[in-house]
Amino acid sequence: MLDYIIAHPLYIPFIILNIYIIYKVIKMVVGKDQGRDDDDQDGGISNNDNPVLDLPPGVGLPTKESILNVSTNID
């Protein structure tokens, strides 16, 4: 092995360069996954709770008061 290194002096810098490139690629791949949130610009569930409905004229959204004021007669 020593004879090969002496015959090819660029062998060691080539190995060091390859190790550095592999390290950087692994660091980029791992770093890309960390710190990402599912609610970023690329998708996820929005925080808007109000639905957008295409209702015909004269029809409105139900209110919570009308749902809560349902009378139940328990006699």
C-alpha cells in the first residue's frame, strides 16, 4: 500500500476530498428534514375554520344560537 501511495501522490487528497463531499451531502439531506413544519407553504391543514360556501340567495349559514335553542319537552 505504501508503494501505491508513493507512486500516486494524489491518492490521499482524493480520498480526503471524497470524504468531505460525502459528509456535506449527508449533512444537507439530514438538515433539510429538520425544522420543517407540515403547515408551511407547501401544504398542510390551514388554520381557517370558516368554510367558503356557495349558497343560493336568501340562504344563510346556521347560527349556534338556533342550534342551542332547540326545545325538548321532557314530561
